[in-house]
Amino acid sequence: MFTGLIQQISKVKEIHPNKEGKTFTIEFKGADKQIKIDDSVAVNGVCQTATQINGDLVTFQAVHTTLEKTTLGNLKPNDVVNTELALRASDRLGGHMVQGHVNGFGKISEIRNLGQNYMLSVSYPKELGRYFVAEGSVAIDGISLTIAEHQMDECVFTLSIIPHTWANTILQHRQVGDLVNIEVDILAKYVENMLNYANKQNPESKITMNWLSEQGF
């Protein structure tokens, strides 16, 4: 479990294809003091397991499914990634609950520099639209962000990014057209599952995810 608060921008040092997929070695300052073998680390929002640690270098094994369903498959040496260590029971939940399970790709459609903040618009697969609502949470490349505007008919949401988040994540390197990892708020998926179950028990119920969204929930 993660919070979506990025701890470091890490550089990809090595990538090696193998029969399982690819191994990635990234630089994480203080890795040998903070990470152990089998620990979970979010890399651009993708939960990965540390398989080797050597000083500040951490290696992960990404399987074919992960490479196909996330942007990890597009990484190259010297690329930079967002990294976050797994949440401890004593930590504050400063962002929102992030699992590190990517639900789909988004594409950056617009970036606006407003001086005091940045506005980032992201298009998404239509099937994810029911999980988004204005002022709700979403994880983009592992970053916990709040949706400022949601245009469901156009499958686009807009995020307001404060300067600190911009400067301390890889968003500063993103360009229009780039793909990003999207993880929807797990609470929305739980609500959907409960509503589906309730509606099966009571087919006449009119309470659906779309109805809740229309009511501002």
C-alpha cells in the first residue's frame, strides 16, 4: 500500500530483457538503508518487488503482463521515474490509498502553466470514466492528485498541480502526448462492487455509479 506522495525522482540505470519480461535497475538514494529484498516499491505507480540491492541501486523484475499494461514497458536507460516506498503502519496517510495496481493508460492532452500552478489535462479509456468525479482522487504515475474538472463525455479530466508537486515529480518532464499510468481510487471500485451486489438483490434500485456521479458524490 502507498500514499501517492513521491519520495524520490529516480534514474533508470539498466534494463535487461529476460524470459520473464525485463529487469530494471534504478538509483534510489539510501536504498541499502531503507529497502530490503522483497520490499515493495512503487515505480511510476506500479508496485514492484526489490530483488537485488547494491548501495543506491535497486533491481526489480517486471513480468510481461506488467510491461504490456503499464508504461514500464516503454522505459529506457537514463529515463527518470517516480518512486515511493511502501506505507508503514506508523506512517501518515498524506495522499490517498494507492495500491500500485494500474488500471489503464492515460494520455496528456494539455499542459497549462498558470504561474502559481499547472493545469494538466489527461484523456483516459472510456471504461474508467465511472470512477472519476470532480474533487475526487486519482493516481497518475503514482502521484496522488485531485481532479479539478471532469468532462465525462469527452473522457478527459483536468488536474491542478501545485509547484512543489511539479518540481518534485517527473511531471516536470512530461509533454503533451505522453502516456501515463492511471490508478483509480480503490474506494470508488468498492462502492461500485457494493452497488452491483445491492442491485442484483434489488433489481428495481436506481442507485448506480452514474447516478451517484450526477448527484455530486
